Amino acid sequence: MIGGGLGGLAAAIHLALAGRRVQLFEKNDCVGGKASQVRAQGYTFGTGPSLMTMPWVARQLFEKAGRRLEDYLTLTALDSTCRYRWPDGTEFNAYQSLPLLMDEIARLEPRDVAGLLGFLRYGARIYGAVAEPFLLHPFDGIADLVKPALFRDSWKIDSLRTVDQAVRSYFRSPYLRQVFNRYATYNGSSPYRAPATFNLIAYIEFIEGGWYVQGGMYRLVEAIAQLAREVGVEIHTNAPVERIELRDRAACGVVVGGERIGARDVVVNADPRYAYERLLPGRAPMATKLGRLEPSCSGFVLLLGVRRQYAQLAHHNIFFSHDYPREFQAIFEKRVPAPDPTVYVCASSQTDPQHAPPGHTNMFVLVNAPAADGRIKWAREAQGYRDAVVAKLERMGLDGLNQQIAYEQIITPDDLATRYNATGGAIYGLASNTMWSAFLRPPLRARETPGLYFVGGGTHPGGGIPLVLLSGRAVAERVVADGRETKQRVAVS
Ligand SMILES: Cc1cc2nc3c(=O)[nH]c(=O)nc-3n(C[C@H](O)[C@H](O)[C@H](O)COP(=O)(O)OP(=O)(O)OC[C@H]3O[C@@H](n4cnc5c(N)ncnc54)[C@H](O)[C@@H]3O)c2cc1C
């Protein structure tokens, strides 16, 4: 296994449970990949995902190994998955309790309560149509999907409209339209281009809820890494893979620290485009092909240790921009940082006081940014953009923030690219900005290289914690099935 992100760890566990010897090589000093953590001056910051959705996916991983997730972790349901704020002072809380949510919606636009109920029915229909072929048992190629059910159910998945067009048909309030459009960013896409099928993401969060992992999201990584070790996965950190070895076109091992390590199969959790460019010499055409696909957005991150508390901050907060279409145009069309960005702030110390010294706040600040393509010189631009983001938060109510910062770290798209070998620092792998995006992703099983597989946000079903865990299960199923087929062939011949 090349890479110890969550997808790689999940695949390693499934393979070990299937009786395979699994060696996992991670270039960094800890596993978890983009789901990482920084501890400094008494503050703890998650530096990647901060909200847990679809917890049943992680629960199933532990159950497969005969364990209970709850013996490793404590999940706490949040009363509200996010507090939204607009420049004009309007506020909205995405309550998990349906009656509270309906009251909150009615406060903004009474007619949108019926819109919400319609939207949830519509989301259920999409979920029913895509769960099997796209999420739970992702397909291997378009041929897999061309079945009567696809044509019968195609209207259900609403792929011809955009997320925004469908959201507009359910909600009248411009505020609520912005709230529901935001879910397209959960896979790094634009609501003005991504197919309406992705309204599924909002549906899942409003129906199933969102959780906080006590101790922070990195506890999930630690629990999954512990499970991996318990089932026999050999984890090597500070172990960058330099090359994938090929024999007769098939993958047969890796080179780490100059040492050749033979393997029956090689599963790549690193970004597929990076792998074709850097680990598989002679596969330049594949790298070029993947280079034509649109990456998901990246992120501009500030970790701020703040010497005071703000009563108006919830655990998860969004400070919206005043012109959402213009923001996505900047990120995906002009490929520049949005001049007035939407700012996400996770202040986990609001529910987990251990994450900051008494009376202080830990603020993980995330702004969507274009995937790096070399045109933006972040080394030069980062400080100015940081000042603009902090000034925006001050304007929107976090008085005197700049003066109260005791610790700070800036993470740019270039940093994400370098730290994780993620092309452009894309945080979710590839964007899903067209109805064809899902079919253009590199498959779990490399077509041109027997014995080579991919897992994680760069392949199927996509980025985000639950999806990369599902990717781990799907790739392991393929490795095991291919191994069984090979054995049968050998036995017959
Ligand atoms: C700032 C940020 C915010 C996010 N917010 C959310 C969120 O709110 N919700 C959500 O669900 N998701 C979120 N995500 C996305 C989520 O973190 C990712 O989709 C998921 O963690 C990716 O997992 P993965 O399996 O694709 O592997 P990655 O995390 O991409 O891991 C790949 C691993 O491979 C390693 N590697 C690369 N090259 C080599 C090599 N040559 N040798 C050895 N190892 C190598 C890398 O170091 C890395 O550890 C966020 C991500 C970021 C960065």
C-alpha cells in the first residue's frame, strides 16, 4: 500500500482481514494523510476534515473486523451542524432536530418549510438511485453501468440540472439557496456547475446528521490505524515510495529507500496523477490524460490560536460571501483566490475545552481556493490573503481578532500539494463539475497495469471521509477477486 490516508488504511484493513499480508508505506511521519492534526502552544487543530457524516461507514469497517467503533471512539451528535452568517447580519443555524430546523427556516422564509420537505423527498429519491452503483459498490467502467436500470432510473438522479438550479426550485430565500448550494463544496465542486445529483450530500447531512469525534477528527485516524495494526497491517512511516516496480507490464513491487520490496499487488492511495507522473516511469500518456481532468478545489488554511472566546462562535461556522456565483467563478473559471471568500471556521474548543488553553479558542479557518497550477505565487500572496480573511472575520463580528492571535500557521495549496503529493493541493481529488466527471475518474483497478490498484479521493467513489472508506472496501474486493481468478486459472492450466 502506497500511502496511509484514510482510504489506504481502510483498504489495508479489508485486505488483511481477507488473509493478505499488507505492508503500508507512508511518506510522512504519521498516517492519516489529509486528515491530519497540529498541536502547538496548548492548542490542538485538526487540519483537514472536521465534521463526521455517515458514521455507519466507519462503524461497518470496525464490525467487519469483529470490533465496535464505540470501543475506540466517542461520537457526539451536534445540535446544529453549522451556524451560517451573512454580511448583512442574518444568521441561520442548521439544527439537526427537524422541528427546530423548520422554525429556523420559517424565520427566513415561511414558504421554504414546504420547500425543505420537498427537497428531502427529492434527496431520498436520488439516494435510492445512486447508493448502490455509485457509493456502496462503485462501478469499474461505463460498461458496468449500461444496464436497463440506468435508463429506468436516470430521471431520478437529476443529472441534467445543476445543484443550484435544483436548489432554486425548492427554496425561495436567497439565504437558504446559498446554504444548500454550499454542499457542492463537500466534494470540492461548484454548485453552479456540479450536477444536481450532488444535492444528495445535503440530504444525507440533514437526514443522518453530523457528529463530532471526541478529541478531534484525528482520533478517527488513530482508531483506524490501531485497528489496522491489530489485524496485522505493517505500517511504515517516514517511508516514501520512490518507484513502482513492473515486470511484463504488471506491478510486482515498490522501491522504498533504495530497497526493492516485492508484492503480488500494489495499491496506490497517493494521488493517481502524481503516481503516473512520478512512480511509474513510462506511463506518461496516462499522466497526460489525468492532467486534462479538472482537480477539485484546494484550500487556504489558517490555524489561529486566539487569546479570547467569542460567544457568537459555534463549533462549525460559515461566514458567507455576498456574491456566491462570483466566488466560484474566481475559483474555477479565473482560477484566482476569491476576493470576498466564504470563510469556514471550526472552533472545536467550543465543545472540547481540551483543544485550547482556558479562556482561549482554537480556530481552524478554511477558504476554498483554486487548485495550484503555478500561476499564483503563494509564497508571495499568502500573507496578504491571510490579512484579508482575518479582516473579513473582524468585519463580521469577531472584534479585535488580529490583536488576539497568540499562535498562527498558514497552509497554502502549495503546502498541501507538497505535504501529501496531491496534484495542485486538491483536497478532494477530482472535481465533479460535469455529469461526466464520475465516469472519467481513474478506476479502482488500473486497466493497463495488472496488479495495480487505486484507492482514495482520486478514484471511486470520490473524496471526503465516508467515500474514501468505501473506496477502501471496494478496492480490496477487487484485489481479492482478481487473486481468486488468478488462482483458478493456475489450477486449471
Ligand atoms: C483542509 C481540508 C479540509 C477537508 N475537509 C473535509 C471535510 O470537512 N469533510 C470530509 O469528509 N473531508 C474533508 N477533507 C477531505 C478528506 O480529508 C480527504 O478526502 C480524505 O482524507 C482523503 O483520503 P485519501 O484516502 O484519499 O488519502 P490522502 O489523505 O490523500 O492520503 C494519501 C497519502 O499518501 C501519502 N503519499 C503520497 N505519496 C506517497 C509516496 N510516494 N510514498 C508514500 N506515501 C505517499 C500521503 O502522504 C498521504 O498520507 C478535507 C481535506 C482538507 C485538506
